[in-house]
Amino acid sequence: MKSNSTTTAPVYTAINTSDDSWNMREMIIRFGVTQADILAAVREVGKNKEKVEAYLAGRK
């Protein structure tokens, strides 16, 4: 018999963010960007939440 329970989608978190806790899904929803855009931002400015947000806001 199959279970009717559903699982939630995984939350993609940035690795090693120390005290800067943020997740990729939040950024995708907030800025309307793709995962690739966020990864490019992280490569460009690092994993600091404020820097990533500023980078993504500048791309709008």
C-alpha cells in the first residue's frame, strides 16, 4: 500500500555562510532570478547575504 504523505521540496542553502544564514529559494522568490543567477552572484561577490542581495538588486 502506498503512503499518501507528501514530502516538502528541499531548501537549497548556501554552504559555509557562517553567521550569514540565507537560502537560495528565498533569493529566487524575492528577486525573481534563477539558481544560475544566484550561483553567479556568489562566485562574483562571495557568500555574504548583503553582498549577494546588493548584486542581485543591481541586476534588476
